[in-house]
Amino acid sequence: MDLGLAGKTAIVCASSRGLGRACAAALAREGVTVVVNGRDETVLAATAKTIADETGSTVIPVAADVGSPEGRAALLAAAPRPDILVNNNAGPPMRDFRELDQDAILAGVAQNMVTPIEMIKAVIDGMADRNFGRIVNITSSSVLAPIPGLDLSSGARAGLTAFLAGVARTVTGKNVTINNILPGRFDTDRLRSNLQWNAEKQGRNLADMVAASESLIPAKRFGQPSEFGDACAYLCSAQAGYITGQNLLIDGGLINAAF
């Protein structure tokens, strides 16, 4: 399917690795000029080159921390008039909530709620003026089903979801959509680090933790980042203009619910 995105421009935050990278690659395959972002310049440069070589699209690397005002300014300087914004940022590390002090809680909220809102504020009016905009926020399945140790991440992302639910309805008449993708267990560095944390906490072997985690998923495997990226690209497509304010759960059937 031609997603009608050729010639568009996208900013994909925190996209040197993992799910963000998969989204950037999927958009580049559709002919989108993509700004990719990360804090490790070496990893970011390699990611940009790989995506550009594989897709033939223009890929612009911006080494910056999207969580800082300077980082956001650098991204917007690279693409002042983006058609697509994919918000992504690393979540706080797994930690018992009793260990969180006020500074840590505020930092987590800034990272996973305030930062994407600031990016949206910077681009949404321009999208509305041009009568096209697609905003996708990568949140987490923990917004729907809590994961012990990820309470801060879950709370901040749930706050973002509620905040944007009303905002999405104010701009959809201008062909600007805002949606969230809620990943379950995808085979990424972050998943592996979380499993390592749990393995150490429980005194178990990492390989056993991986096998046990996969066995709980009805699909009997972890998701592949490319599957996530393709779903993101569809939500950014011309055909997805009637989808807004929604939460797309991609978890291999792990959360057992009808609605």
C-alpha cells in the first residue's frame, strides 16, 4: 500500500535505537525525509547511514537530548516545518517506588510527559495551517496494565495520554491527528535491561527470564521492532486521517481484555 507520504518530513525523537529507529526506518521507506535523534553520536551516525543506504531517503541525524530545551531546539532547527512528529524518549529505569524521591519523580514526568507536549506545542499550529499533520506518541502497555518497577514511567505516560485526549479533538478538523502506540514486549535493549533487572532481583538466570517472559505472551515471542515501525507508519499515513485520540496496543495478546 502506498501510504501517501512521499515528500513529507518527519522528526522521530530518540530514534538511534529500538522502536524509535524502527519508526524512522519505516517512514524513510515511504519516501519521507527523516530527522533521527539520539545522544550517542557514533550510534546515531551509524543509524542514519544505514537507514539512508537501505531506503534512499534523506536522513538527517541530530545528536541531542530531546528532554532538554536545547535538544528540542536542535531538532526543530533541522526540520522547522515537519509533517510528522513521532514522540519517543527513554523511560526511567526500573525501580521500586519507595526509592523515588521528589526530584526523581519530577524528572520522570518531565521526560515522558512534558517533553512530548513541548514538541507538540512547537509543531501543531504549523501542521494545522498546512492542513496535514500526524503525531504519534510511543507510550507503553503499562498505561493499561501496570508493570511493577515501572510505576513512574507508567504514571507519566498515562498523564500524557489523558492530556492529549482532548487536544487531539481540537485539531482533527485540520487533518492533524494525534495517536499513541502502546508497545508490549518488543525485542529491544530496554526490554533486555528490564529483564536483567528482574533476574538480578529474583536471583534468576537471564535466559530463564527471557523464556518465561515469552511463554506468557499468547504469540509466544517478543515483538520485532519492524512490526512496530510499520504500525507507526500507517498511523502517519494519508489513509489514517480518520483515526485520532486512540491508543493502539501492540503486545501479542498479552493484556487479556476485550476493550
